[in-house]
Amino acid sequence: TMAQIGPAKYVVFFDFGSSHLTSAARAIVRQAVADAKARHITEFAVVGHTDTVGSTNANRALSMARANAVKAALVANGFRGRNVHVNGLGEGAQLVPTADGVKQAENRRAEISFK
């Protein structure tokens, strides 16, 4: 059997200013779906993030849009919407710390974890 070290986490990246799932992002979601189904997981947490370009409020909204785009993909794969818990942290939790106003691809993301 496969040992699971800590909770599974999948990171979906987005283009600048976008909440559209790229083909690479959709592939990550498909992997999360396959792993969840194999492990009989039905609950997810999805947290959206942005880089530091733009206002705090705009980035919070964009981070929620990113989380909701991932949620929609999970629902499209047969998971119940009420079991997908979304949150948007805006630019508040950077993967790669930058100064304000920096385009940083790794910070434009949503993280999927199993609950």
C-alpha cells in the first residue's frame, strides 16, 4: 500500500490576471480527481492566490475567482459543490515572496487539498 505523508496538495497555476484554467491546470485537476476517487475522498479545500500586481481588493476577488474556477472543474467531474470549500487569500500568502507590484508566476495559483 502507498503511504500518504501528510495531506495531498495539488497546485494549479494561472496566467497573469486570469482565472481561466489552462490545459496544464486542467491536467493537475484531473490528477487530483483521479487520486481523490481512488482514495474515496469527497471533500476538498481550494485556496486561490495572486501575485502582488494590482490592488488588495482586486487580488482578493481574483483569488476567489481562481478558487471557484477549480471548484467548477471538480463539480464537472462529479463532486458535490457543497463539498468543495473555497477561499481566496489574494496576495497574502505568497509561494515566492516578492515586493509589491511584482509579476511572479508561482504566486498566481490555487491549491487543492483533500479534507
